[in-house]
Amino acid sequence: MSGATIHKGGAGERLMQVKTKIIATVGPACAKPEKLEELVKAGVDVFRLNFAHGSHEWLTQIVGYIREISSRLGRPLGILGDLSGPKIRLNELPSGMLECFAGMKVEFVRKADPLQPMHLTCTYAALIDDLQEGDLILLADGAVSMRVVSKPLAADRVVCEVIQPGIIRNRQGINLPGAILSTPSLTPKDREDLVWALDHQIDFIGLSFVRRAEDIEELQQAIADLKPSHVPQIVAKIEKMEAVNDLERIIVATDMVMVARGDLGVEVDIARVPGLQKRIIRMCNQHRIPVITATQMLDSMQKNSRPTRAEASDVANAVLDGSDAIMLSGESAAGDYPVEAVSMMNRLAHEAERLRVHQTPPDISLAQVRTRALEVTEAVTHGAGIVAEMLGANLIVVATRSGKTALSVSNQRLQVPILGLTPYPHVATKMALFWGVTPLIANLTESTPQQILDFVVQWGLTDGVLRSGSKVVLIAASNWSAAGHDQLLVHAIP
């Protein structure tokens, strides 16, 4: 049996901290290695790379920084590659902007004419074909709206009437709530980014603008066709009403879900977003797959060192709702206070988790929808959770080859800290996004459960996680090199 090198600031320190995982988007504000390291020490578990921004050369440099920091600190860090998806944007406007008045008529046309300021074009070539009379068009994050009032037979343009006035500018996003688009979920750019992501063994792939379960299957097939050495986890981003309507099928098809409230808040009546957030999180909890809540959580911290009271409540409520992870976007990527934003999110999550101790656990029972773990494994992990809570255990240790056993324990939302022990770095980085699980890499593939337990006790005493009188519950296979059933061991340190 061989052990693992443990560093201060690594698994032992993180184990006793926040259970809800924190994702930070990388951008100009935190692209230097020293700033990325500060974010890790402030509480980041997973870094998000937004493929809508940055060249592959720049992204490769960032991945190198993250993995060097991870190795040096002894802290497995996940990387989420977020595909851009079929985001529709305005092309250049003749004057760079256009002030739209209520009742004003504008036209979407196939080819721009600099002499026609009321003629608009966009990045989606099939827009005119897909739009129908009566369809709503939202621009500038929903600040400006217009409705299609006619579609001439020539079908080279659609005439729209402005409903909500305002100013539109070059490259602003376009949302089409209710319209059925013919565009595929994976654009040519997405496929290029996917090749890069698989070549660099990115842990999670975010699929933007998911509409139905078949979009997930298309991405799964694209990954399979590329035959990667490690298959990433797919994160389905729920940001369209079509996805909400097909939510259960999407959850069954995907590995994880993100409540992407930015575009979701434009696609649907914003008053419905809080209820939809709770519904999506609850359904993911019931199906026992990780769920991320994202967008504008601490948005004011892009310019201020402290959040608003409403933002603080938003973060806390996302944790109380049952989110496995919460995400920063512009706050960490382009804000003036990226480290402070992570630290604040860490503090808010910690306080919310203290409240969860007095809450009723999520409505999940063994008889409900099962995890993707084996039935016997699930029964063992459920029993381990009961034993750990009854004994007041100080630590649950899960020795896992794939991470499924650790996820099964995570989904019970136990108050006992969980150590996910694995010999495989790609499994450790995957567990970085599991609620309450602290991953640790240790080469124990030839070890018996008792030897694994001995290693954990020695490590825990050395790192200050365990002491005399501590109780440890271990879930480990009888034979790691074969598909043996998991065993449950309980140990009290003399």
C-alpha cells in the first residue's frame, strides 16, 4: 500500500469548511496564476471557462495554471468548459445603436443596408425563416421588446412593431421566447471547442440553450465519436422554457443541471424565475444529480466590495433550496473584487448550511428515483449515512473508482464531513463539484478496506482532522481491482 502526499490547505483544511461547492468564472480579473490561487484559498472548488470568450491558446494557459495550483496545494480542482451554444446576437447597426420608440416599425432582413437604419440583421441566418407572425422578440436582456406583425410572402424579411421602447446596440443578445428554432444545439464553434476540451481532459462540459433531452444525446454522441480518454460530465443549462417543459427527460439524460437564470429570466416572465429555480433544484434532488444555481448571485460586487442584502439572501436561499453548487460569473471574471466575491459567497453558504441543520432533509427516500450507482451500493451508502448520524461520526470516507458511491453519499445531505478517496485524478476533480465531498487522491488500489481505514486514520491524525475518540465510517469495495460490492466499516480511534 502506498499513500498520498497531503499539503496544508489541501483536503484536510477544506473538509471542515463549506459543503456547498463554489464555481468561479475565469476572465481578465483573475487570469493571472497568483489571482487564481487566491480564489482557491478563498473557497473555489471548480473554475468555469466560458468558450464564448478567449482563444484556445489563452484557455490552454489558464488550464495549465489551474492544474499547477491544484498539484502544489494538494487540492483537486474541477474545470467546467461552457459551450457557447446557438446564442443569437444583433450584427453591427449602421450607427452603432438604435433608439426604439413604442409603436415604431423595424424589419429583420437577410442583408444589411447602411442606408436603412430600421433594417436589422443578426448572427442566426435562419431567423426570418423560423419567425412567425405574432412571435415576440426580446433584445438587450429583455429591456427592449417587439412583436412580428407581418411576414411578406417573399420571406426575405419580417416586420416588427416595438412594444417596450429602449436603446439597442451592436452585438446585443436576441431572445425568442416561444419561437421554435431550427438551429442545432451544437454549433460548428461548439464542436471545435469540444475537441479542445476533450484534448485537455476538461472535467465538465456545459451545454447552453438546451431545449430537449435529444440535445443532451447529441452532445453525448459527439463526445463518443471523438473517443476521449476520459468522458466529461455533461451539465445541462436550463435557460429556455422548452427545457423547463421537458425537464424530467433532460434530467434523466444528463449528468448535472445548471439553473442559468440570465437567459431564463429573459425567456420567461421574470416573476416565475424564483419558482422555476426551486422546482428545478427539487427535481434534481429527487433524481439525485448535482444542480448548480448561477447568474447575478453577487452581481453588485463587480463594482462594490460588499453585496446588497438582496444578493446575500439570494445566495442563502439557493443553498437552502438544495443547490449542490453556486456560481460566480462576471463577479470573478471581470469584476473589481473577485477574491472578495468568492470569500463572501463562502461565508454566505456557510451560514445557510448552519440553518439547514434545523431543516427537514430533502424529500428523498431509498424507494424514490434511484441514483446511477448500483442498487447494492446505494443501500450500503444509505446505511452508512444512518450509522454515521446515529454514532455522531466525525468522518465518512468513501473509497471510490468512479465517484458514483461518493455522489450517492453526497445526495443524503448529511452533516458529517465526507472524504472522497480515489486513486484517479479525473475522478477526484469530478468529485470537486459534489456537495459535501472533499476529494483526496491516494494510491490505494491494492489495499484492503482495513488498510484503507488505517491510512485514513493516520492521515486524519497527522492533518488534524481526527483525534483520539473520533469515529470514522468507511465505505470501500472488498477488491478495488474488480467490481466487488462495497463494504461498511466503523472505527473508533482509541
